[in-house]
Amino acid sequence: MRLKDKVAIITGSGRGLGKLYAERFAREGAKITVCDVIDCGETVKEIESIGGEVLSLRTDVTSEEDTAEMARKTAERFGRIDILVTNAAIYGGLSLKPFYEFTVDEWDKLMAVNLKGMWLSCKAVFSYMKAQGKGKIVTISSGVHFRGLPYFIHYTTSKGGVVAFTRAMAQELGQYHINVNSVAPGLILTKASTDMFSTESIKA
């Protein structure tokens, strides 16, 4: 098991890809903190069914207090923080429409989760990783920013921001032996994706 006894925090792990990341990490031997604004009961059940150790927290990543508590409770439970996966993002339930039809509220809410939430999560774990002398942070971008996805301007912009953030953080945190990398998934047929796009557009 490649992650035996490593401690990983995975945000947005109540469902979808975050849930799958958490389950996979657990199968590789990691001790997991799952956190989301929704209930993580199903994720916990899956991890416990394979004998994994898991801590479940309700965490709003846009809250500095919540993310600080996420890191603190993880360190209290498991003694360290080795890995952070900043998966939490607004995606499911979004509408495709021209850029000028998005409201300021829609833009701000998405940026608060997809960018501010990532920054606050990294900020929360940094002192623990620095004290350990090492750590790994994995951000989740998306294939959409490479080509630009029309009618999805706020989400596409936020994921481009994730890449820029990752590049800057990698250079800033390298001196502390903290690796920062990004994963950019393509279209994966989660419930959120199939609800948003028609069957015909997915096939195309």
C-alpha cells in the first residue's frame, strides 16, 4: 500500500470525485479526513468497510474558522497532516449561459469556493506541514481551462486560476519540502456532469 499510515485531508469528499479519491486513498493505506458541507456518511461507510481509519467533518471551505478547525482536528486525531487534496468546488447544478447573463452573486459564490476555499485550505495545513518538514498538496483543476469552455465562464476561469495558484505555491513552498501539484480531470460522467450536459453533447 503506497500511502500506508499517511494522513490525508480531502475536501469536498461527500460525493462524486472527492468520495472516490477518499476511498482510493484509504485502499492505499492512508488515514483520511473527509470533509464537506454535505453529509459524508456514505464515504465514511465505504472507508470503514475496507478497514480504513476515517474522520468526518462538516467543513465550509470558504470559512477560515472551518478550515482551521479541519486542520486542527485532523492533527489531533492522527498526529500529523501529510496530504491535502483541495477537491471542494461548485460544479453540479451550474447553468450554461452567455457570460453577460451570469450575476455578480453567481460569480462571487463560485469563486469563493473554487479559489478562496482552496487558498484557505492550504493556509490551514501549512503550519503543520512546515513543522513536519514535508507535505504534499494536490489541487484539482479541470481540462476546461486548456481550451476554454464557452457559456461556462465563471467555472472555466476559476479552474485556470487553480493552475496559476498551484504554480506559484509550488515555488513558494518548495523551500519547506512541501510539494504542490495539480490534477486536471477531463469530463467524467458523475451525476453532476450528466445532470448538467445532455446525453447528446456528452457523446459529441
